[in-house]
Amino acid sequence: MTGRLFVGLMSGTSIDAVDCALLDCTGDRVSLLATHEHAIPGDLRQRIADISHCGTAEIERMGALDRELGQLFAAAALHLLEQTGTSTARVSAIGSHGQTIRHRPASAAGDSPAFTLQIGDPNTIAEVTGITTVADFRRRDIAAGGEGAPLAPAFHTAAFAAPHNNRAIVNIGGISNATLLRGMALEQGFDTGPGNTLLDHWVRRHRGQACDLDGRWAASATVHQGLLDTLLSHTYFDLTGPRSTGKEAFNLDWLDQVLRAHPQAEPGDIQATLAQFTVESIARGIASAGIDVDQVYVCGGGAHNADLMDRLRARLAPAKVDTTAALGMNPDWVEAAAFAWLAQRTLDGLAGNAPAVTGAAGMRILGGVFAGSLND
């Protein structure tokens, strides 16, 4: 391999795996060279889920998890390099998003200080791999008055913007976010609301499955309009401008509270309604930007949900709806690729945030740099 290589590491709210991407960031060119999905053991997943809520001995548990996840992220990066035959010496840096365990941005903090917290010790990643690691991307944007998220829109602009096309790049992970591009310009970006998180929780509770494969259960049932209207009354959808959210706002406890007003709703119909909820919140978010979008490209796990994609096509017509594969990048790896790109920006002394998206006071170089092994 030639060029300037970076590794991106990403673990999202679903906590299902560490996504690893190897990128060539030579000049203005961004090329996805290789990928690897590194499993997170079930017991570790549960401990991460547990610490994402208030509990006892949080500092002790977080400290141990921070180191353990650092080891896991390092192993994921090394596995990717091994399977591609890439020497660690060839990699300029690893960009690690880490694992979010709290996200309380300004739009949700009220009178309390805004903060965001990702774990997965970058010191450990740098020590185990010997590769310079860039991490803790979100907190500088928070410090500058921003939401700290989403950060991918700047990368979406670099990778997917095209002259004379108004595009929306929609990531449907646990939480969904949208990037609005008018030609080559980034106009807006924000979290639209839940993506897969409620769908996954509901099907796990009622069918013992990790996900609703292809959205088949949702597709077989009927949307409960009254429930959909109640879901869409969440206060998050009253916000405008820079905004972000997370499982702190959209979770199973919240859904259970909503369902008390609709006791006759059948489980299958609830699944269909949750799918339409995801689609409707995305569609309303795009419409709120005031841009006549003619192309919508989806990435993240939701790109594989046939029912969600069909619902998006119906709701967003006449806009063309496809996945980012049509633009040359597999939808599974866009987020991991974004953090490889952000690492390159940091090393080059370039801003990685987009104030139009996060609401930060200005452009900021994101993340801390943790040096790799020194030559003897």
C-alpha cells in the first residue's frame, strides 16, 4: 500500500462491535482501503450498557472499562492491519471515537453544564499498537459552546458533496443524523432522533432477536397513528438549529412511559410504528433545513433494513433514496472512516468541527494526540 494511511475506530450506541476502517488520506483524496468488524464480548457489552445509566461505584467501573476498552480497540486496529499485511509503521495515526457512555449537550443540559464522555483509553491504544492515537474529539467542540455532535458532517462534505446536487447524507445508527449539502457547501447537520435503538430494544424484548432482520416484523404489521403522534410530541422535535441527542432521551424506559397512553397497541404494530417514527423524524429533520433535497444517501446499520429503506423512499419521494454504496463507500464503514479522516485533520492542524452543525463558537482542531512508540 502507498499513500498516507489512517485507521478509524468507532463503537456506537448499539455496542455491537468496534468498526475499523483503513483510509488513504493522501492530498484531497479519501480512499477506503480495508475494513474489519471486531466483536465486543457479551459480558463487556452489558457492562458498558450498565454504566451508561446512573449506578453505584461508577468511577471504579468506568476506570476499569476505560482500560479494557482501550485494549479492545487496540486489538481491533492490529487485527485490521494484520489482515491487510500493513505494517504499523505505515500508519500515520489511529482516530478513535471511543464508546459514549454519557452525552448531555447544551440543547439538553438546561441549567447544568453541558458535557459528553467517551471511554476507551487512547494511552492504552497508543501503547499497545505503537501508533500515534487521536481521541476525545467531542469535548473541544463542547468547550467551544457546541453540541459535540454530530461530527461526521464535515467528513460527509469532503467525501460526498458534488456540484449542482442537493444531497442529504443520513446515518441511521442507534441514533440518526442528517447532513444537508447544497452543492459543495455544508448547509446544516443535526441528529434527527432515534434510528435503530428503539427498534432493536423492542424486538429483543418480544422476540429475543438482536434486530428485526430486514424489518420483516415491522413490515408485517400496521402503524398505530395515535402512538406515532405521541412519539413525535417528544420535546426534542421542538428544537431548531444545532442539536444532538442520544439514548439519554430515547430509550426503552421512555417508550414504556409513552405506551401507557396506548395500552391496546399490539407488539407488532408498535414495531411498525417505531420504524415509521424513525423515518418521520428523519423526513421532518430534512424538511426543516429548507433545502430542496433531490438525493438522499443512507449509511449505518439502517441501510440494511429493507423496510426502513422502503418507508424512506415512500416518505421522501420524489427525492432519490439510495445508500452511500452508490457513491463508492460501503454504508457500514462511513462512521469509522470519518474518525480516520478527523485524525488526519488533527495531525495537520486543521479544524474538524463544523460550527454550522454543532453551534460551536468557531472552527476548532479536535481531539488529543497520544504519541506512539518512539524510535530507539
